[in-house]
Amino acid sequence: MGRPKSPQLTPERIREHALVIIDTSGLEALSMRKLAEALGVRAASLYNHVATKEALLHDVANDVMATVDTTGFDTGWITGLLRWARSYRAALAAHPNLVPFMASGPARRETSLSRADAVHGGLTRAGWPPRYATMIGASTKYLVVGAAMGSFAGGFVDDAEIYDARFPHLRNAHLLREHAAEIDDDSFELALRALVDGLRVQYEQVKAHADDSGG
């Protein structure tokens, strides 16, 4: 009887299993040994496809960023910014345990850099000066990452007695957890719309200044 074949290893399969471990057990739970066990192979076999654990994390992050939509900038900077922010938040919120790794920046990740390039290019083509485009990208990232890190509404205990006597302005806080998803979504939209509305005013000022200076 021939020896049983080892499960076929592909970069895609390795990344998929790595993300499952991260999603279910946390970022620190991922190790090459644990990943190899999940794949039914020896840890040494993984190194034929992945150089290091950090390289693997960058590859996984690239897969997550591939779902982020930057095509809206073809229509206009506001459409582009809204679509990018919403899809960016959805991508990160689907894998909150990976957010701390991704929040540090794009590093050398091809997909992350391509999305950053698309955002910056979309803003500058619309007339935003490069420095403003950089700050808009950073401001939107702060909003998105914060929203994806966890639930604001879900952080309150559903026990009315905790709030009634000592915190009267929070007397309905015990109801937040029950409606956490709705409140978190609406809160993100409120903040995003406020950002865009403020940027719209700033945009007109930037254009007016450019016109006055002959730019």
C-alpha cells in the first residue's frame, strides 16, 4: 500500500487557514506549528511557500485589502471617499483580530499600496493639493480603524441598575448592546458624513485660493 499523499499546499490555502486561526483565536495564536497542524502537514513544509510568519501576515493582509473598493474616485472624490471608507471598514470589521497588524501601515504590501495610491491619486486629480490628499487619507483611516477595532455600543453592560443612580445621563445605556450593530453602523455613517461635509467646505476654500493665486 502506497503512502498517503500529503494535503496539497498552495499559497491561497495557507493564507485561508492562517486567517481562520486569527479570526477564531487571535493574532498571537497564529504560529507556523499551529498552522501546519490545521493544514495536516509538517511545519517545515510551510517554508517552501512562506518565508516567515511576518511575511505570511502581510500576504493575509493583502487578501483582506483586495476587497476594499477604490473605484468610486472615477466618479468623483466624494463618491470615491465614501465607497473607499465603507468598504475599508467592512473589510477590517470582518477580521478585527487582524486590525492591529494592518493599522501600522501598508509597509511593502502591494495591494495596500495600490489602494493608497488610488485614493491619493483620486483626490489629487479632483484638485486636492497633495498634502491635503495625504491628510484626508490619514483622517479617513483613523475613522475606519477606530470603527473596526470594536463595538462602542457593545461595550456597555446590559444591567440598568449599574447606570440608574450614579450615571443618570446613561440611564438607557443598558439597551445599547441589544442594538449594537445598528448603533455602530449609524455612528460610523454620522462621523463619515460629518467628515465629508467638512471636507466639502474645505474643498471650496482650496479651489478659491487656487483661483486667487492663479493656480
